[in-house]
Amino acid sequence: MKKVLIGLAVVIVIVAGGVYFFLSNINGLVQTAVEDAGTRVTGVPVTLADVDIDITGGRGALGGLNVANPAGFETDYAFNLGAISVDIDLNSIGSNPVVIKEIVVTDPSVIYELTTSGSSNIQTIQQNVEAFNSAGGGSGGGSGGGGSSGGEEQKVVIDNLYIRGAQVSVSASVLGGQKKETQIPEIHMTDIGKDSGGANASAIAALVIDRLLDGALGSVTSLNLENLQNEAQEAVEGAASEAGKAVEGAADAVKGLFDNN
């Protein structure tokens, strides 16, 4: 009996140690999961600066989630998701799927960079997301969502997800240095992963990023970049014409000096 009690005590200590390790490292685990899933989905580096998860209170806060540009683009980033708050259903902790009652993304910033060839960083990333989905990465199955202690893939259901106050800045050489900005209407998504018994991290990232990119592209379309490009081109041609006239005037003046002599 003494040996049994000693063995039981050892098991309890191991379990308690495992729980302590998990809780003490939860922020790092979340950061790694977000960065790994985001990078796989978008095809560009994704970094997360700050994570503060309170398991006992069912609350969480993330900050500085940055999605870099694809190769060939020069702006600081494609988008930065600003502040993210998370409200977890405490009754679902330890189960699969975990239920998140609400996620709110506040004041994300999108930089839409348009090249002279007509390609853009946002469309390039969206194509990467679509390729990821086509390959089955966004189906909710497979690896990439993080495993539970039993090896089963951990999944999540999100009741409500809000993206509020998103702003798009347009960077394009055709604008002649002008800065164009517009707002993305609030995005509200519900019951993410609910019908499939939960979704993995990669599937959720693909869905959310795709919706945000759609919103950014829709807002940029409202700026009527084609007209802006035409206006910029006309301005350049007008400046060139005026410069040409000035050169001709200078040449006539010089010629006049020689004629007078």
C-alpha cells in the first residue's frame, strides 16, 4: 500500500508539473501557434509581438500581429492587426473544441502597395491564401492547429469575431506622392468552425485573413485608382509639356541674342 501511495504521489506531482509548465508557457505556445499558422497561410512572415493569456479568467490580449510583404514590395508591411482581445468560454477549457465567445480586432492597418506592372501586395497574399485553401490547408483537418496532450489536434469554435476601425493606405507610384486612405467597414463573422466541430488554427487564419483582404480590396476599389492614375499621368504629361515650352522659350531667347549680334 505504501508503494502504491508513493506511486500515486509521483503521478500527481508529474501531472501538477505538467499543468504548471503549460500554464506558465501558455503565452509562448499561443505566440508560436499564431506565427506558424499565419506564415503557412499567407506565404509571408507573420510575427506576434505581445501575448497575455489569463486562462483562469478566460481572457486574452494580443498585440503587434504583423504580416510582412511578399518579395518585391517596399512598404513596411502588408497589414498590422493592432490590438486583439479574446474572451474564452471557461467551461470549454480542456475540451476539444475550445469555444471562444468573442474576438475583437481593433484598428488594424492595411498598406495596399500597387506596382507599375499592376500587381499588388494584397492580391499576392490573397493568392497565397487561396492556394493554401486549394491544397486543403484551410479545410480544418491535417496538422497545423496544435495538438492536445493525447495527440488529437486541438480545434476551436469562435462565436463572434469583429474587425473594427480598419484603415487602408494606398501606396502607388502613379499617385505622384499623394497619400490615399480609406476605411474598411466593420467585419462581423459568426460561428466559425461550429458546423465542423471546430477548426484548426490554420483554417481560422485563412478564413479571417481572406475576409480582411476582401474588405481591403473592396475599399481600395472605391478610391477609383484608375481615375487617380489617369489624373497623375495627365499631370506628368502637363508638366512635361510646360517643361518643353520652357526649353523652347530658352532656346528662342538664346537664338535672339545671336541674331541681335
